[in-house]
Amino acid sequence: MFSCTVFLFFYKAIESNEKESQKKEGEWQAETKRRDEIKALDRSVKLIELERAELETHFANNSDIVRFLDTIEGLAPRSGAKAEVTSVDPSEDHTELTINMKASGPFDTLYKFLTLLENSPYELEFVEMDIQRTASLDSEKPNSANDDWEALFKIKLLSFVK
């Protein structure tokens, strides 16, 4: 009888410990799942942050107009042309920015510069463009490849944010 009582006591204790163990294991698995979800969320946020930074490079804020203008002017040396911004005019509602730009150099460099402008990360609309040859009259060969050309661009930055 004593043995049966001891057996039942230990049996109930083991059963109670098993239930407690299952409960703790469930809590442990839930915590592990929660930590894995937090890690996945953190990786997603870092990935989105990189995409967000890349997306923001396509927009020019009011505060970083200078960086935008430097980027646009920096395209000229890459093509071999010389360029300068002559005026910058924001629209009244500050959703668009109009830039007047003057570029000079051989025709092929101006064409490369225009191509670089068109393929810049910013959304640009070319409102006006005037390209003229400015070669001197005493040039040995008219229309030679080394003749200087001058281009006047009126560009509207459409991806401009307040």
C-alpha cells in the first residue's frame, strides 16, 4: 500500500512536471518565433532603407537644390563639354524647378551631355533647347568636327519636393 501511494505521488509529480515542461517549451518556441520575426523585420527594414535611399536620389528637396545643380553640372565634364547654370526658378507652388543652362564644346560632346542629362536619375523635362555653332569666320574648314557649339537648355525638374 505504501509503495502504491509513493508510486501515485511520483506519478502525479512527473505528470505535473511534464505539463509544466510542455508549457515552458511552448513559451520558448513562441519567443524563438518572435525573435526570428524581429530579425526578419530588421533585415527587411535595412533592405527597404537602401531602396529608400536610392529612391530619394531621384528627387530633389528644397534643401538640396545645390547638390542637384552640382550633379547636373558635373555631367558636363564627363562628356567633355563645359556647362554652367545661368538661372534657377522654382514654381509658385514649389513642385517644379526650372533651370536655364548654357553649355559649350564640340557638337559630339554636347550631344553626349544631352544624353547624360536625359538619363540622369532625376525626372527632367526639356522645355527649350537651342544649339548653335559658334565657330570663328577664319576657320580653315567650315563645319569641322572641332568647331565650337553652344547650347542653351531650359530644363524643368519634375521630381522636386518641398
